Amino acid sequence: MPFKGQLRWRKIADRDLPEIDRIAKIIHPDLPEHIKTFAEKINLSPSTCLVVCDGTHIRGYAIAYPWRMNDMPPLDTLFGSIPADASILYIHDVTLLPSVRGQGLVAELLKILSEAGRELALTRFTLAAVYGSEEAWSRYGFRRAPMDERLMAQAAGYGAAVYMTRDFEPA
Ligand SMILES: CC(C)(COP(=O)(O)OP(=O)(O)OC[C@H]1O[C@@H](n2cnc3c(N)ncnc32)[C@H](O)[C@@H]1OP(=O)(O)O)[C@@H](O)C(=O)NCCC(=O)NCCS
């Protein structure tokens, strides 16, 4: 675990975008998203979009933003604005480089995002688990939520995805 103790989540700055793009292209070659769509999300919800940094290099990122319950936003899309009826914090993407996995960074992230979500008057997390990551998310307390036909159609846009939800960490 070469980075333990030095890694820290922090808010994203404009200068981080090229590195986020580079990591996304390595880890998500089958779900490409234009960096402009990430930049918009970061701009729309700066308190819930973070990078994990070892002091020098970015080792991963998390993109989350307010959204509607029972709705999966389309990938690689500009939104224009956050929906007026947003009530949950949607975790769009959490990506760690392999060298920093298994070190508790997701648990730390969920604490930070819980506080940010509460400050935005949101009620809970939702996400679309891809690449068979449902099991990984269930370790963090996420549970499958019922998927109606509309959600199933939206999930198809992610390749295949399982819609999951959980409460924020207690304050
Ligand atoms: C998902 C991710 C953020 C979890 O971070 P992490 O630090 O590895 O989290 P944990 O240490 O708690 O590991 C969770 C467990 O789930 C496993 N896991 C992670 N992603 C998985 C996947 N896609 N499919 C199956 N298992 C997975 C890990 O191997 C680990 O199992 P282990 O403890 O038996 O080795 C990280 O693995 C990652 O960036 N993966 C690639 C991008 C991705 O899949 N993002 C999520 C999309 S919804």
C-alpha cells in the first residue's frame, strides 16, 4: 500500500481536468464520456465532485451531483442545469487507479459526500453499478432499488447497470 496516509480527497480545480480525462480513458474505455460533460457537472455541483490526490498526483476521482430519485441520467451528456426537483445525490462515477484501491478511500468519500449532500438538502445516495460492481457497492451499504421499465431502458445506456441506493452517513 504505497500511498497510505498521504492520500486525500479534495475538491476539483480546473487544472485537474486533463488528468481526470486521462484516468477515465484508461479505466472506462467502453463508457467514453467527453471531458466537457465532466467539466459541466463539476461546475454545476462543485462540492460533490472530488479528486483523490497523493500531494503531487491525482489517483482517482468522484463525480456526484443532485438528481431525481428513480432516474438514471444519460452518460456523456450536457445537462444545462440541475433538475429543479432534484432530491438525491447521484454518484455518477467513482474511479480509483488500481494502485490506490483497497485502502478505504470509498468509505472516506461516502462520509464527505454525505455531509455535502445534507448541506444541499438532499436525502440519500443513488448510483448505477456497472462492470459487476454491485457486490462492491453492497459492501458500502448500497442496496438494489426496484427498476421499472423506464429505469431498465436508462440502464441499457450504461451497457448494463443495477440501480442502487442508501442513506447518507449519520451526521
Ligand atoms: C469500485 C472502486 C471505486 C472501489 O474502490 P476500492 O478501493 O477497490 O474499494 P474496496 O477496497 O472496498 O474494494 C471493494 C471490493 O470490491 C471489489 N470490486 C471492485 N470493483 C469491482 C467490480 N467492478 N466487480 C467486482 N468486484 C469489484 C474489489 O476487488 C474489492 O474486493 P476485495 O476486497 O475482495 O479485493 C474501485 O475498484 C474502482 O475504481 N474500480 C474501477 C471503476 C469502477 O468500477 N467504478 C465503479 C463504477 S459504478
